[in-house]
Amino acid sequence: MKASSRHRRIPTHNSMGWSSNTLNELSELFIHDCNERKGRVLDIGAALGIASLAALEAGAQVVANDTDADHLRQIEAQTRPELLERLEIRQGRFPRQLPLEEAGFDTVHASNIFHFLTGRQLEVGAQSLQHALKPGGKLFAIAATPYMSTFQDFIGPYEVRKAAGELWPGWVENIRSISKHRLLSRLPKSIHLLDDTVLPRVFSAAGFEVERCWLFRRRDLPKSLHLDGRESVGLIARRI
């Protein structure tokens, strides 16, 4: 699927943020992996399917997951007829509503999903993906950090919590207690802001080899959220 060169963000139907009409930098690395492996992949929180559709075009067998049935119907509707036999849809919230078969996937893609999970859910999810990936299989994930203009008032408290050794320094029960940004109306009540220390720790503990974890600014991030270039955290991890 050829992505538009103009970035456009589309509100999701389940108030879990926005879906982009272009692949972000992490998702492009996932698609490169799909091109190389031609394997079976899981796209967690596929939303309107930008990564799922590109993975199908790259030759992968795709399991597209989302909590919203309408999102999944739209992915099916956008899939070229000759590719439909390689698409499977699974509705449910990761991890508790998404049982996964053992060693069933070569690659997993999770774009802007992990920051909606509690610490315990992250731990359970990491174990679930360790179970679901084949040995040598890879996870490509991206999540929000505290280093967005939206959350800049929280950076100080976050860094104090982290320095004090709190396990989940970025967990915020009520997002409106740290920001009044107008875009918060499209997000759930709670958020778990992550970084390049907390996120890799979770997956290392679950038995993954973390190949790369870095902070960066997604090219499709609205300018109103720009702060200092550390707005997103990317993770590439391999099941040993």
C-alpha cells in the first residue's frame, strides 16, 4: 500500500487517540522485517490499518487486532481482494482479551498501545508476547513519553519518581491532573508515559533481548505536541 506523503491524523472510534495515514519510523522498520521474512505477524491495536495493510502488501500473513469492530471492518474493506486470504481479524483488548497461540508469530507490531496499559498489564503483555513469538521473532513497539508539550508540567515529577526508584514513574491515574491540553478529549482517563529505561526493562525481564531502544520524534506528530525531540520511545526486541 502506498502511503500518502501528507501526514493526517484520524480520531479513532474508541477514543484511544488517533490513527495516522502514514507509517511512522518504527512502523517502517516493521514493514522492512515483513518484506524480509514474509511470515505471520500480529498488529496489536491496528486502528484503521496503516501498518496491517502495508504488511499485507509486503507479503506477510497478518492478524490485525483492535478493540473496535468498526476499525477491523474498515481494514477488511480496504484490503485488496487477492490479499484477503492472508488477513485475519481479532477483536479484543491486549493482553487480557487477546489469547495468543504459542510460537504463532514471526513478528509483532504495537504502535501507541503500551502507554494505555498499567504496569501489571505491561508485564503480562510482555510475557504473552514472549509466548506468542517464535524463537528469533521480533517485537516492534512505539509509545508516548513524558517529553511532549502536552505533559511538560509532569516532566519534573516524573524524573523525581524515577530517581526515587519508583517502578512505574509514568503511570498517571487521571491524565487531566497533569495537563489541560485540548487533545486530551481523545484519550482515555489514564495514561502510562514510558521511556528508554522503563520500557526495555519490562521486556528484558520477560526474556527478550532488547536490540534497540531510543527516544525520538515521530514525523507524523502534530507540531502542537513537539517539545525537545524525545516525544516517543521506540523498542525493537527479539525473543531469545
